[in-house]
Amino acid sequence: MKRHEPEVLLGTGTYGHPVSKPMNLMKKNVLIVGTTRTGKTRLANSIARQQSHELGCGQLILNFKPEPGFVAEKARDAHRMGRSFLHFTMAPKGGGGFVRSHPYEPPVPCNYDPLDRSNGATRARMLIDSVAHDDASDVYRRNAIEVTALAWDIAAITGYDYQTMRNPDTGQATVRRRRSLQVLLELLDMNLLEQQAQLMNPELLQRLHPHLGTAEAESKVAELRSRALSIKEDSNHRASVMSSAIADTRSIVSSFLNSSAFYPQSLASGNRPALRIDIMRAIVRGEIVLFSLSAADYQQEAAMLGSMILLDLQNTVSTLREYQSHAKVSGQPDATPWPPLIVQIEELGTAANPASAKALIGLLNKSADVGIRPVTSTQSLSDIRGIGDGTYLQRVIALTDDLISLQLGESVDDEEISRFSGSVTKKIATAETEVSNNRWSLFTGARQARTVRPKDTEMPRIPVGTVQSLRSSDEDDVREMVWTSKTPALRSVHTHGPEGPNNWHETIEMVPVGEPPLGYDPFEDPDSVAETAAAAAQAARALGNDMADATSMLHKLHQLSNTKLKSIGDIPTHFTELEEPILDVSITDPADIDVPLPPEPDAEPEPAHKSEVIPEANKSHTTSQKRSPSTLPTPPAPTSESNPFARSTPAPRPPVADDMDDF
Amino acid sequence: MGLFGSTDNTEHERKPADRSPTNTLQRATVIAAAALVVTCLFPGYTAVLIAAIGAYEVRRVRRWWFGVWAAVTSVIGWALAGASLTQWMAWPLSQIGHTFAWILAPAPEANPIVMSINEIAESSLLSLVWMQLWGCAPAALLTTVIFASWRSHSRNIRGQIEGPEHTNRRPVGILDRRRRDRERHRIAAGHYLTPPPEPAAAAATHDGNPHA
């Protein structure tokens, strides 16, 4: 019998009935726990797949224990549902190039710059907070955030975060946004930072903040310059906190940029929209985005990037919430104009550190009302319990509505599962013994009485020891689990209720929905491969059309995140007539340095390992400084020509028989 | 209890009924004798009763099922008896008729039931068994309903105590396992999902999409 309300099916209950839960009750975290090879990933994939299928959900997956089969499964799901599929992966530890796992997957690793959006303060916190730190290093952290935010803010004002590229075929110049981390690395050279600070002027600042009056803009420019100068002076003292903070930050950024853990230039926005991961776009379009972050091979990088992804998602949620407050959405509570997003985190404990735990908790706290649906899995709760002061696990569990446990090996985790299930009053049988004797104390003894006396005892719904005795068999593919749900009410019985004596919890046999068959090989049938690749190209073209559509929600959301306050001239006079008197601040124009222009860069950006602070870059921007604000670089608009996923150049390239052309 | 008297040191509210061994033995003898007589005279009734009570006690079959089966077996029995109520009513007495046929010598004014019994007396053993079962099954099942009603209260009280030896919950049976296997296949195949629209379904056929 078909179900009218969309439900997530998990398996079969005690008497063989389907175990399910309505999707509109699965908005908060679903935590899946189980030792290795018990079926956690299969179950998480099943939950994500069903919600994507029924609700049009996109998926954002962080897999800290990646494998090709997982990638192929997600690509298959995307293909079946007609969604875009993007895959960010780290370089293989033993060397070698990128290998596709499914014909629907893009032919090259996708690009992702977690620091591409937002203001300097937000990005600085994202970067610095993605690194684990203790309370003793808090002062360094504050300094690092300040100098990082200042560097990015100055770059945004002067346009240092853009670069000019010239098309080798047509000779036409276009402007492209540079890698955020590269910009930061260069500006952590205090001399360059001071130079850029000197290049600022009120007109440039007003371009970003049109509501500022001239006096305010001048004042702000003076403040920023002053701060840049004082930081430079501070950093000259080797023993200063600022100097250490800058050195640490430079080390973090450099290790990220130059790390061979990432494919060259993958930590950048890239110039192909179809290969660029944008979380906001993924939410609005229901894309399936997979981050394969191998914590076993690159623990630190995986943890850092994982934290940044979650922080980027938090920032995106803030933007979405702001849009939602303006949009009129009717229907159910917490309804959103965009489809929900499944955030699936695999092997959560593998890359766990305080930074990622904080990021996760922040996400779990803030996301249910904007359609973010977390599904997390971990082998052991001990991995999370061991983070920091041990409170993270309790906070994660407090924000979890559904706790599913497959077979576990640790008694400590067993107790945690029992605790989560809540306490009930159970009648426990107590045996009674009849003692007999006589006045001569002969033949005395004790025997079991035939009376059973029940004793009321507070006990957990799921007794300790239950999850350790669950069955997990590879032979007949039987995976037993117990599931405690808080919505609509706390319960562990799902098909033969109501709960009561000898019916406090139910052992469920896990059944994944829509899994690929065993031994699935997506490259087996050449015709299917060609058809799938064509479908991927079609999805890529659809992306281009969506991005070019000025009436689409995606466009509006991007506009919202770039919204500037009104120009000073548009503000009603009764708000401006009481303007503060202009202070007599003498502004020194920057020295007019006559330097030759650098050679034009190639169409492809330089590889990460060749990056270094290039003094000439300053000169190109010094030259650009001489232009009026209206001629400063603006972000390139997406093209929608016959091949919408060619590189963002005005002249279309002739099509060639190659996968890359579709991307 | 001790050889020279005993003192019960426990403080119960409920104690086992105070019975002397002699009374217990007498009661057991009477019950056994009655059961033997009933079994000899109505073997079908005894067999069905034992099976039904076993089903109730071991498999926790709910008592309303026995009422349903009593009605069903009544209808079937009556139909098998040629839609003859007289014939059907004679079937429970088949064993009696077979055993004591010499008592029931036919007389011109013998009633239809006696005549039926005489006919039965000349039937084969297999026929006897058949008639016993279909004749006695409804009564045995109705007796089980009464028995289950009498037992249900104590079972419910006992079932509130935690533990497999006390539970009153129905154990998992063959039909449950068959349902489980059936549902596993349906769930895995996406039977409960909304079928995708045509273009996606067509594109996914190469992946073995069951909705195609």
C-alpha cells in the first residue's frame, strides 16, 4: 500500500511490518552509531536518498572515510533524480591522478573555495576557527582574526582580490576573483599590507558602502590605515603576540595552499560554474555535493576543511534566513521557498576536533528552520566524547531527535544509548524464598516460593546490553538496530505499540531503500555510460541556464548577499541634516610609483605550489588604483551561449569531442 | 515444609491456597477421570481443545480468533454434513455410536439423530475421525474462548512483569517471518516511494530502477 504522506522507511519491525517516520518530523539531527561494517553508511544513504526523492532535497555530504563505491552511489542517485552532482576530493596519498567513479561524475575534481563569500570578519573567523586551539592560545586567536579580517577587508576595498586575465585567442581582458587564501597569504606581508592600506581612499570605500558620507568614509579609511600601520609596527617586534599570530596564520594558510593533499587549484572558485561548488546554489537547486576528505590520510587538512565547510554552511544559513524573513512563504511551519538540504556527515568521529565539533553544534543549533536536515554517523560516541572537555557529545545528543544504533562494541556507548531512550517504570520479578524451621532447628532449609512479586523500578527503555547483542551478519545481510525517536514523542517502539510491559523497545532489521545491486559497475555497459555522460552534460547546461536567469531565486539570493546599503543621496534628508561636522583630517595621497606592468597571466591560474608573494601584483593594482571607482573590476557575469560551461570568456570556443567541453 | 512442622517466615499478601495433599489428590483424580471419559467419548473434542489451548498458551493467539474459527468450522461442518443440521449434530456422537452401537438398536420411531448415529456406527475409522473433528471442533473452540477469557486476567497481570518467562506478548511466528521477507523486498525496491516522472524513470532504466 502506498503511503500518502512522504515517509522515510528504515526497515522491518518485530512482526515484519515496515518501520517508518514521516519526513516532516525528521527535520533535526539523525545520529547513527555502529561499529565498522554494520551498515551505518547504507542506512544514512537510504535516508538521504528517500528524502531527496520525495522532497527534492539537495545533499551536502562530508565523507571522512571516502571510497569509490560511495561516490558511485551518490552519482547514481543524482543521475536518477536528474540533479547536478559535484565532487570535491583530495589527492590520493600514494600519488596518481583523478579517477572518475561514475560516468555522471564530472571528469575533473570540482573546485571549492570556502572563503569566497562574506566579509573579512566572517571569513577570518571561518579560517581561524577551523583550527583547533585551546583557551591559552585565545589571545593569539584574537590577533590572528583581526589581522586576517583587516587584510581581506583592505583587499576588498582596493580590489586586490581580483585579477585581470586576457584571453589568448581574442586578446580580450576579463576580471576574475582570486583565491582568497592566496590574497591573504600575500597580504600577511606587512609591507604589502601597508602599501594596500595607503592605496585606499574614500571613493573606493563608498563603492562598497554607498550609504557612507564622504567624511565617514575618510574617517574609516584613516582608521584602517592606522590599524594596518600599528599592526606592522607590532609585528616588527619578534616577541610580540601579533608577530606570532601573523606567523601562525601564514603557516596555516601556506600549508593549506601548498599542501599536496589537495589537487592543484581545487581550493579556488575556478572559472567553470559547472565545476564550482557553491553551497547556496546547491541548496536552491537541490544539487548533490560530495566532499571526500580522507581523514586517515590527511587528518589535519580534512578536519580543517570539514570545519570550514560547516562554517560556510552556517553563513549560508544566515543568508537564507534573512531572505526567508522577507519572502512570503505559505504552508507548513518552517516552510522555505527552497527545498530542504540533507547534510550527511560520515564517520563524524574520525575528523573530530573542538573546531569541527563547534561548527557542527552551531549548525545543528541554527538550521532546522531553514530546511537543513543533518544525518550524521559515527563508529563510536567515544570519539566525540573525547573532544575538549567532554561536553560536545552531550550537546550533539541534546540536538538529536533520532538516535539509531546498530551493533556496538563498547559498553560506554551502550549506556549512552540506554540513557537517550529515557526512563520508564518497569515491574521486575523478584523471587521469594520460603525459609522453614522448627522448634528443634532440625532439617531446616530454604526453597523457592511459587509466588512472583513484582517490584517497580526506574529503568531505561532500552536496557544496557541491548545494542551490544544486536546482530550484524554479512552472510544473510541482516543488520539489527534499535531506534529511539523524540518526535512526536519519545519512544523506541514503532510498529507494535503502544509501549508497555515487555514492549519498551523494538529490534528493527535495517533495509536500505533503492541501493545499487551488489557488484554494481557503472562502467559496465558502454551505451549506458554514454547516455549517463550525456545526462551529466544536460545537467550542466541546466545549471548555466539557472544562473543566467535574472528572475530565479538563486539570482535573488546572490543579490541579497551582495546587497549594499543605499547611496548617501538616496537617504532622506532628515537623516542626514544632522551630520557630524567634518573633522580636519589631512590625507596624504599615496606616492605615485611608476612601475612596469607585469606580464599578462595565462588563461589557467598558476598551480598552488608555485604561489609566492609577487611584488608585481601590487604594481598591477597600484595601476588600477589610478582608475576611477567606476572602472574598478567587477565580478564576471555567467555566460549563456551555446556552450554555457565554457570558460567565462566572451568568445565561445568551438565544440570538441571531449568530456571537458560540457563542463 | 519441615518434617516436624513449619513456619512461614515470608510476609505475603498472596499465598498459595491452603490445600492438603489428600484434597489435591482427590481433585486431581476426579479431573483426570472426567478427562478420560470425555476423551473416550469425544476424542475429537479433546484433540481440538488441547490444540487450541496450546495455541493460546504458547503462541498467545488472541481469544477472538477462536470465536471466529468456531463459527467457520460450524459452517464448514454443517456444509460437509450435506447441509443437514441433524446429520451434523450426530457427528459429535459418532464415537459413542461406534462404541455403543448395540445400545442404539434402530426402531421404527427412532429419531433422525439416532438413525444417523447408527449409520455412523458402520463407518470406517477415517470417517469417524473426520466426523469427530468437524463435529466437535466448534464446541472445542468455544470452550477455548471461555478458557482464554478466564485465563486472560491472570495472564495480563503476569504479563506486566518484565521478562520472557512472564510476557503475554505474542511470539514471532511463521506468518510474521513471511511478512518480514515480503516487506524487505518491497522496501528495498522502493515500493513505498512515489514513482519518479517519466523522463527520469526512462533515464534510470539502465541502473535497474524498479519504477521504470
